[in-house]
Amino acid sequence: MYNLHCHSLLSDGVLLPSEIAVRYLSIGYKAIAITDHADYSNIDTVAEAILCFTGHWPKDSNIRIFPGVELTHIPPEQFKPLVKRARAKGLKVIIGHGETLTEPVIKGTNRAALEAGVDILAHPGLITQEDAALAAKKGIFLEITCRKGHRDTNAHVVDMGIRSSAKLIINADSHSPEDIINPQEAEKFALAAGLSETDIKKIYKDVTLFLSGKGAR
């Protein structure tokens, strides 16, 4: 099991990356990504800190740690240069903070993030079928989230994703210890959104293939 959307105290989370890793390891996870919020103000320092952490994580650990970032509340035109910057620094999992209904995200953010080539579009709210089709074309994951509020549109995201044959991913979007849920609990949110157990198995396969090319510790 994996969770590729975790926030540490490097942004608005409350735990050190090491605390996050150990907590996920203790409940059976095999891979996580530390994906703290970033924009132009902090992407360099956040990337440096996360890469330092993952670079020193034990190679023989039973959990793999991927360095990432969530580009958050940025003007849509900044997605392309910031995605390029994040990849150049060596970050492996690039998330775009999508148009959730619980926050005042700039309209057009979903499209801009997809066009910029993020890996995951997080909590994309009432994503259009046109944007879901673009995600499918570019191989970008649409997130089914376990986070309160953001998850209210999960069923819509699943519907758009299935209609467009887009890849889906289940993420906790964890910020605190209470958000770190076991794999079975995470799957319940996916089932509640309309996915079947067969769909979930396909998601795991797609994510495994994605991670196999990332080379994290």
C-alpha cells in the first residue's frame, strides 16, 4: 500500500518526515511521498529539505520514501515553470493542488496543472470531462482523497475518471497523526465513491508501475 500525498511540518503538517514514515510503516504501507505545499516563495528550501531527508533514509528500510511537492494556490501560468523547476531539482512526485470546493482555488487551475504535466491532480473538485480526458491523454492521476471536505466530490471525480479512462489514485492527503489511516480505511473511501474492488486492484497496479520508474530509496 502507498500514500503519495503527505504533508510534514515543512509546510502545514505537524510531523517530521521521519515521524510520518515510521507511522505509515507501522500500519503496513510500502511507499509514501512527502509532498509539502510550495510556490515560488519556498520551493527551493522545501525541495532541499525533502531531498536531504529522502537521501539519508536507509536503503534497506521496508518503506520507500519519494521526494515530492504539492504546487498550491499558484497563478495558473506558474504551473509550467514550477513543474519544470521541481523536476530539475530531482523531486519525483509532482502534485497540483486542484479545484477543491472547500478552498478558493483559482478557476482554471485544474487545466493549467494538467497542461504543465503534474503527476497527480489532487482533489480536483467538479472536474470537467474535458479536463479528465486531458488527464487520461497525459497519463496523469486524478485523486480520490480521504481528506474531510475534499472528499465530498470523490464520486464525481470517479465518474469523470471512468468516463474518460483516466488513471485514478487513492491518497490520504495527511497532515496530522489522525490523518494517517490504514489501507483498509483508505479503500473504504474509494468504495464509497463508486469504485469496485477490481477497480482498486487496477489502481494499485497503475501506481506500482508509476513508482517503479521513480528510483526512490
